[in-house]
Amino acid sequence: MPSSLSRPLNLVRERAHLVWDLLIIALVIANLALLLFDSLFLLPPLNAAFQAMAPYLHDTYDRYVHANFVAIDLAFVAVFILDVLLGWAVAIAERRYHRWFFYPFVYWYDVLGCIPVGGFRLLRILRVVSLLHRLQRLGLIDVRRWWLYAVYAKYYDILLEELSDRIALRLLSNAQDQIRASESLPQRLADDVIMPRKQQLIHEVTRRLEDMAGTAYAHNRADLMRYVSALVGRTLAESREIQRLKRLPLGSQLANALDSSLSDIACRLVHEAAEGLRSPEFSALLERLADSGFDAWLHVDPHTDQITEQVLLDMLEMLKEQIAVKQWRNKYD
């Protein structure tokens, strides 16, 4: 039921937006035409030519329009201000932006076009942007197909990339200077970044070692068993006791049976050891080993201090080289 009611409401809202947009489009065109015509009317040669060609229209325009131009222009401005306020209210109601005061910054060209002061009337040309935006939204035009828009988009992308690259390079250079000026950065990294996460890191290292060992055994089990069998056979073949046993009656059969039994026992031991890698006891052992070596790994001395600093500087330098690449050249060349 609520959805059936919302459809007519949405339809009414869309029609109201359409009517209002068409009204604003007509007023923008009329206001810009009036501003242009009145500016030309102030030029003496054009004024005289207009009076010579159509004296009645000249006197009518001079008496009723030019004499009251400020009042007429303020009427247009009042409607434009109302348009901005209504759009702002709708944006707040629909929660279109992250903050309620973002609307004037998004539609800055409409806000500047509402300034009624005579010296700022040239800013009314920004209403052309609003006009194009509304026509684009209504589907009456597609500025993305215009050659002028392609030129604008190209140089806008170049400008943004150049600005962002310069800002990023400046920030990375400042970070390198801070690293060089710091006397205890590696120790601070160990104390403030790594040590608070010591247990999580130990657990993660233990889990990865278990997964790595289990995966390696599962993928190489057949080769490992053949290697163990070959190792037992080679060890028995090189044993003097086995060689003396083979000289006895039925010694060769006993030696072969011993080789098979020991190979089977060794393979079973290896298999049980690999299966034991997933046991809680082995996990606890790995965690104790990792815990015992963690503090030694984090020990900072002058040598490790220089290595850590150089690694950080080289990483930042690599980022600077990557950022310095002009991506827009590959895009537009």
C-alpha cells in the first residue's frame, strides 16, 4: 500500500521539478537577453541606430524597461534566490550531501549569479552553467558530446593531476625530512605500532607457518615419501651390518624386509609429524617460539636504525617517482 501511494507522489514531484526547471530556463534566457540588450543600449552608436530604425520601440524600451531596469533585474534575482533556497531545502530534505551546508558550494555558479550589485552583473553569465546543467538533466542536450566539453575535460584533468601530484610530492618530501630529522623513529615504530599488536602478530605468524607447512606437505607428499624411502634404502645399503647380514643364508630376504619395514616406519613418522602441525600443542609451541624471538627481532641498535630509516626513505622516494609520471600524457597523446 505505501508503495502504491509513493508512485503518484514521485510522479507529481518529478512533474513539479520539470515545470520549475523549464520556468527557470526561460527566466535565465530572458534575463541574459535583457542584460545583453541593455548593455548594448547604453552604447551611443547602437542607441542612435536603434532610435533611427524604430523610434517608437526605442522610446517604449527607454521609458518602461531601461528606466526601471534595476527593479526588473531585482525581480529576476528574487526568483533566482528562491530557486537556490528551494534547491537547498530539497537537498537537505533528501540528504543529498554529507553536510547540510554543502549545497551552496556545489552550485556556486547559481549563488554568484544571484548577486544583484551592478558591479557583479557580469557574474550573471555564470547562469549559463546553470542553464546547461538543467538542460543536461532534462535530457534536452548532451554536453559530453560537444567538442568544447572535450577540451574542457582534457585540460581540467591535466590541471587536477598536476596539482594533486605537486601536493603529493610536497607531502612525501616533508615526510622524508621528518624521517631524517627524527632520532628515534625505529624505536617509536616498535613501541607505538608493533608492540601494541604483538599478540595479534604472533598469532598471524603462527597461523601462516601452519598453513604453509600443511600446504607444502599436501602438495609434495608423494615426493617426500619417495625421498624418505630412498634415504632409508641408501642408509641400509651403506651399513656394514646389513652387508654382513646379506652374506648369511636368507640374508638378502631379511635385508629387504628390514628395508621395507624401516621405510614404512619412517614414512609413517613423517606423516604423523606433518599431521601434528595442525595440533593445538604444535600451535602453542610455535607461539612460544615466536614470542621468545619477537623482542630480539624488535631490538633497535644504531645499525638497524639506519637500515629502517633508509628503507622508509627509499619507499617514499619510489612513491615520488611513480607520482611524478605524467599519466595525462599517456591518456591524451
